[in-house]
Amino acid sequence: MIQLSNIEKVYRTKTIETVALNCVNLHVERGEFVSIMGPSGCGKSTLLNIMGLLDEPSAGQVVIDGLPVKTHSDKQLAKLRNEKIGFVFQSYHLIHDLSVVDNVELPLLYRNISGSERRKRALEALEKVGLSTRTRHFPSQLSGGQRQRVAIARALAGNPEIILADEPTGNLDSVMGEEIMDILLRLNKEEGTTIVMVTHDEHMAHKTSRLIRFFDGQQVADSLVLEAQI
Amino acid sequence: MLKNYIIIAWKVLQRRKFFTFISLFGISFTLMVLMVVTSLFDHVFGPQMPERNSDKLLFVNMIRQEGEEGNSMSGPPSYYFLDHYVKKLQTPEKVSISSVFTPLNSYVQNKKLALDLKHTDQAFWEILDFDFVEGRAFGKTELDNASHVAVINENTRKQYFGGESALGKTIEVNQVKYKVIGVVKDVPVLRVHSYADVWVPITLRQSEFKNDDLRGMFFGIIQAKSTGDLSAIKDEYARMMTQVKIKDPKQGTTLYSFPDTLLEAFARTSLGGGRESSVGLFYTLLAIAAFLFMLLPTMNLVNINISRILERSSEIGVRKAFGASSKVIIGQLVVENVFLTFLGGMLGLVLSLGVMQLINNSGVIAYADLGLNVRVFAWGILLCLVFGLISGVYPAYKMSRLNAVEALRGGTK
Amino acid sequence: MIRHLFKLIWNRKKSNFLLISEIFFSFLVLFGVLSFGLYNYHNYQKPLGFTHDDVWLLTLQTQSDSTAEKLAVEEQVIQRMRSFPEVEQVAFTSGNAPFAFSSMMNRLSYGNVKDLDANQYDVEDAYKDVLGLKIVQGRWFGPQDGTTLHEPIVINRQLQKDLFHGEDPIGKLLTPINDSVQYRVIGVTDYFRASSEYSPEEGAFFTRINRQKDQSTWGSLLIKVKPGTGVAFEEKMMRELGLIAKGWTMDVSTLEKMRQTKSRLTLVPLIALAVVCGFLVFNVALGLFGVLWYNINKRTGEIGLRRAMGATTRQIRAQFVGEVVVLAFFGVVLGLLLAVQFPLLDVFQVASGIYWQGMALAGLFIFLLTTLCALYPSRQASGIQPAVALHEE
């Protein structure tokens, strides 16, 4: 599904050159639930951004569904992000001035879909995360866990093949964190959605099917958790 | 503390140069327009050459006769009325009678000069303070003899005599020759009571003195002994008006005429329908116009200030965290804004000097001599202060209510 | 997408309130100034209906009380004027000569039209030739009008329209409000706008001066001189007239100069207004630019998110320009609500077309200006790297 080969990412300023990723090779298969762990600043988020086509690698190749994206135009990249990928962020990134349902509609806005169809799909997505009763609220009226559920619904609304989640439980207490994790696991199991999740939390990471550890921009371990548990 | 604020304000201004430019542009231009208008106002109504001691002067420039059926006739008073009634008043120190100026032609070296001619008496020169470039005014002898002598202004000397000394030379206006005995600085055309290009003895129009109509083509200027006497003069004038005999009641049975200050005279004719003094209304209209004009720039400045201040929310958060009260924060932000406004005001002052020069040289207003003086400057400072306060208080208030924690995080939500 | 933008702006109406009201007031200012400008422009476009080249106006005044003497002097003056080879035509007129600061109104009634205010011009027969008036119907005054029962008048086309509504006016009788005689219309001129190039077209009519019959003096003499006649002749003329009218005050001016004075009276305030309005709007544009720029910098997170959700750079740019256009839309709609009252309530008696044009132009200008202000900030917004933007918050 997504194949990263020999990815390097170097941030250059006038005085300093920081290597964020160094020769990363990673292949995410369809239907996997991958968690990426590692200390702060080890390049996890950078990796996720590159996988989500939000950032370009300094070297190496990203291949999605067998097609290298290097030569893609801005428009083609946007289309891929819009149709294949869903994002969930640590700080939710909801738009304050839009209601819950309007926030969820956001990815559909960049497709040619009628207003009523958008609304229908957004409501479906909200139902999946159990927020059907809060569609008219504004983000500021919701708790952290609810906000993250809205963000997940937003990622689902576009019906993506893969969800990239950057510390989705990072801002939440353990009870809410569990709730979010349950939703993600259910999606992976029932809908077959591929999920890549960056996390700090060992406990959460061990619930996923595959765990990748990062240290200083390098992949240091890759294990199939599920098998180990069984 | 104030010094501290101003140093911070200066730093803030340098940080966002573009915002600073927008603010300064708006402030300076707004204040420039206001200052030019103020200067124009002062030019028309303030004490200026030759009406330097205008706080002791009253002007009679209209008499209005109204009938019962609403018919009315109004216009400048006659020589008879001024001589027979106004000159007899006890309270004034002096009363002068001069004619309304008449536009006349003069020809010199195949060139035409349009000159405004005014007939004046001796008191005219005593009450008004003309700046003489050379020579002198005409006096009792010349008036008694109805001599053909003239005082001309500098511009006429330049046009007619090429700028050389004109004393003793002859100027011909409307086919009549006058001997020049004095040259004065140009009087702005907006000073209707004293303005002219050529001033000649009023006795040259003796034939009109006998005409006992109330309306004619003359102005009266009353000089009070002191500023405090003005209301006494007005009272006596009003009593005198009840004694005036109406020769021709068919034209109206009620008479209106008032000794007015420059501003009253203007407001009375333009707004008061010749009856009410309407100075209050005039000021109200001016204030409304100024308010409407300042509305947009103020809103603009408020808008920019909000952005500018929001940007500094973390600084404000720190200040709050270290114990600054909302009041102190508001104070700081308002001081900063007033400082900015004064900077803009200085710029506006420079700009307005340029624009005044432009107006003076353009000839739109004949002999205009707009300029800055203490009065206009003081108005400018006041306007700056008002502008700065208005545009600074609201954003500062809004900011001061910011929660310290959120301010530290840099957000407003 | 458009609905989405409206929703965004609407939900953010509190923080957008100042921007919207700024646009609202800018629109009103522009509407006012543009309407004023358009009004004058439309008037300026209409023909004056006369030619003022080589026409001078001589005004004569005396303090003398003797009517007989005044009449005699006026007669002598006009005789002398006619004898100058440089002079083509002369005609006495009432004080409201073209471009003079004087007007004379009379009220006329005909049929259903009651008390219509119209400019009255008392003129001599030669007036038509001095000013080159064009008669479109009927005829101008002639010697045969000396003995008619009704006073003959010539009206202009505007008066014909206002008074007769397309009816043939020739031979119709009119009653003026303050006169005992009745008027009989004998002719219609084309346009006649004498007050100023910028004055609207008003109803006007001419009455005939018959110096043999009525014993009144007129004081204003229009003189058509040969082309190229200059100050030298003027001086000679004034010197000779001075010998005839001893002790009179006389003033001569060219109509061209009077026209300039009159047009300056309109243009100076118009230019001053336009400058002030231009400044105000420019100021608002700068402010708008600054605030948009700041807002967009503040919304990098949202921009990053939208990019992540699949928005192209072009869509981001379109969104921000779109938001500003929607903002302008709210401001303009509010402004229109107020501006529409002007033509509906017929304020200031200006043709409603001018108000509509003023509204259209002001609206167009506002949209253009706001779009222009939004272009740079939104280009900047679209250039934001999504990864960086998302990371910042």
C-alpha cells in the first residue's frame, strides 16, 4: 500500500543541518495497524508527514499503490491526500468557527460532491464515532475526547484507505485515550482500514498489530506485536 | 513608568514595520485633513490681519425687513442707517462705515486688472490693523475734501507698478484716477469686511449719504472698549433697533439686524435665516462632520491595533502573570497608542504645512495665507489626543480581559 | 464551497464585525462621492445650448435716481456699442446672464401642472444671435411682437417636457404667478443651461425686452465681438463708454472667464471630496491588507489542515480570496440597504439612474479593491508548508 524506500530528511538552516530521518525503509501493507514509537524528536512525525504526502523527503522514494509520487503535481498530491489518506492529529486541528458536522464535511468539500451527499456522509461518519447527537455543536463546546472523535470522523468521512494518526491520544486522559483507541481498533478490524499511528504510549502501541521503534531518525526495531502476544 | 512604556512602544513600532506604516499613514493623513480644515476655519474666523483684535469687534453686514405675509427683503445696510443709528450708540468705542467692495476694471499696458474697490472712512483704518508696506492711510483732511487718494495692496502694486514704490503715483480704476498714498499687505478675500484691492475715501460716494433707505451697500464695524462690553453693545443695539423708523411699511414691518462676531455673522446668514445666531448649530454640524470623517480612519486603526495587540498576547500574559492589573495593561496600551498617534500627528503637521502651501499658491482662494499658528497647533494636539484615545481604548480593553493562561499560550479562544 | 465560505464568515461575524462595518462605511462614502461625481458628469455631458466664445458681459450700475437719465445713458451706450466695428451684436439681458451668479425664478401653471419653478430670462431680440441659440419649433422674438396682447415667450425643451408633456406648446397661454399678463408660447429652443456647465437641465423661458415700451433699465449687456478682439479694444471701449456714462460703475468680463469661475465652484469641492474619499478608501484598503495578512498568519494551522484534507494550493488561495469577497459582500449588502433609500425616496431630486450607477460603481470598486487586498496574503497562505503549519500548533 505505502512503500518508503531509503527515505532521508534533512532540515537545513544557515548554520545547522539536522538529520530527521536517515535511510528509512518501510512497507505498510493493506489492513495493517502499525504503531510507531520512539522518544521525542526522533523523526516519527516527520515520517508520518512524508507518508501523508505533506512533506517531501530529501532523498528516497515514496510509492503509493505501486506509483511513485515524486513526479506528482500539487494537484495530484492533493487528490491522493483527499481520497486515499485520512489524518488525525494530537491537537485535533478542528476549525473553531465551524460546527461539528461542518468540520467533518471538510475533506468532502474538496471533491465534487453535492451538499446533501456531503451532509449524509458526514453524519454517517459521526455515527461511527458515536457523536450523532452533537452535530450542531461547536468544537469549543466539546471535551477533548469528543473533539478527537470528531477529528476521527472527519478522517473517516472521506472513506480513506489509510488513516495516519499522530499521537491521537497524546492530549487525552487514559479513559478517553482508551475510547479513541477502541474506535481505531474497531475501524481496523471491521472496515479493514489501514492505520499508521505515532504514539508515546507503550500500552496503546501493544494493542496494534505491528510496532516499529525509532531512535534518532533510524528504524531500530520492527515486530509483529500480535504474533508475539499470541 | 511612562518612559518605559514609550520605549516599549518604540520597539513595537519597529517590530512590524508594515503595520506601523499603515497606522502612521492613516493617522497623519486624517490629522492633516483636520488641521487644514482647522487652519481654514481660523483663517476665516480667527483673529488675523487686519482684524487682529477680533475679540473686540462686531460687524453689521445685514438688515432684514420682514412683512406679515412672509415676504422679506434683506441685504447690507445703507450709509444712512449706519450713520444715523449705529454711529449714535453709546457703548462702542468706535464705529466705522465702509462700502461693500465693487469689482472694477483697470487697464495697464494692454493688460486688464480686475480690482475690487472699497470705500472707507477714517475709523476703518483705526479699528483695523493693516500691515503697511509703505505710505499711510488717508485721514480726516482727505476724507473732508473727498480727495482722490487710494491705499492699494501689494499685489496691485506688483501688477500695476511692477513692484516698484507706488507712493505718489496715479492708479486709474474704472476711468477714475487716484493718487496712491499707501500700500498694505494682501488681505485674504474671505475677510469680506476688510478685503479689497484698492481702498478709497468713502466721501467719494457722498451722493448716496442722503438716501434714507435702510438697505444699501455698506458694512459697519463696531469696536468695543473691551471684550466684556460686547454683550452690552448687543443689548444697546437691540434697543436701538426698536427705535428705527420704517419708511416703507409695505416692504415689511419687522426689522432684524445684529452686530455679530465673524462666526456669528457667518452662521446667522448661512444657517439662521438671518434671524437666529445659530452658532451652536454651526458647531454641532462641524462636530458631526468631523466625527463622520474620523469614523473610518478610527475603525481602521482600531482594527489594526487589535491585530497588533493580539500578536503581543504572550507579552501581556507575562505581564499579567507578574501581577499587572487590567487597568495597568489598558494604561500601557493606551499610552503606546497615543504615542503612535503623536508620531502620526507630527507627520500630519508636516503634511498639512505642505498642503496649506499648495492651497496658498494655487490661487483657489485669492490671497489665502493659510498657516500654522499656536491656535491651529493646539487644535492639532487636541485632535491627536482624541484620536489616539478613541482608537486605543477599545483594543486595549479587549486585550486586558484576556485570560492570562490563554494569553501566554498566544490564543484568543 | 460558497456556502462553506458564508458559513465561515457568518460564524466569525463577531471578529469580522469591524472589517464588515469598515467596508460598509467605505461603500457609503464611495457611493456618495461617486453619485455626486456622476451627477456632475452627466450634467456636463449635456449641451449648454449656446456658444459663449467671444461673448462679453458688461454690467452698468449707477447711484442716480433719475430713470429718464438712466434710460438715456443706456440708449447711448448701446448705440455706441453697435457703432464699434469690432462688435457684432449686443443685447440687453436681465442680471441672470450665462454663468452669472444670479438667478430669477418664476412659477408657471398649465393644465395639471401647477406652480412649476422655471428660470426666467428677460432678453432683447439680438440675444439669440449673440449666444447662437437654436430654435427647434416655432420662432424667436421679432419686431412683430411689439404690440401683441399676450406677452410672447420662448421656452426651452426641458420646460416643454415638464409643462406640456409632449403636447404642441406653440400658441398655448400660460399664467405666471406674480404677473398680471398672460404668456403666449411662440417658440421652443433646444437645450438651454445657462447657470453652469455642471448645473442640471432646468426649465427656462425667455421674455422679450422692449425698451421702447417699458421704462426699465437692465444693467447687463451681452456683447458678441469679432474673433480675436482683445484687451486693447476692451480698454478703448471702456474709455469711450466712461465718457458717456459718467460716474457709473462698469465692469466687463468674458463669458469664458465667468464659465471658469463657475466650474471651479463645482470642481474644487469635487476634487477635494475625491481626494479625501480616495485617502479614506486607500487607508481602509491598507488596513484590510494588514489585518488579512495577520489573520492568515494566525490561521496557518487551519491552512495546514485543509492541505492535509486534500486542498490544492489553488483551492487555498481561492478560499481566502473568497472569504474576503464574502466579507465585502456583507458590507456592500448592508450599504446597499441604506443606499437604495436614496433613489426610492428621491432624495435631493437627483435622477435615480445616477444613484443606481453610483451603487454599481461603488460596489464594483469595493469588490475589486478587497480582492486586490486579499491576493497577496492569500498567495502567502497557499505557500505555507502543510507539515510546518500543522506542527506549529
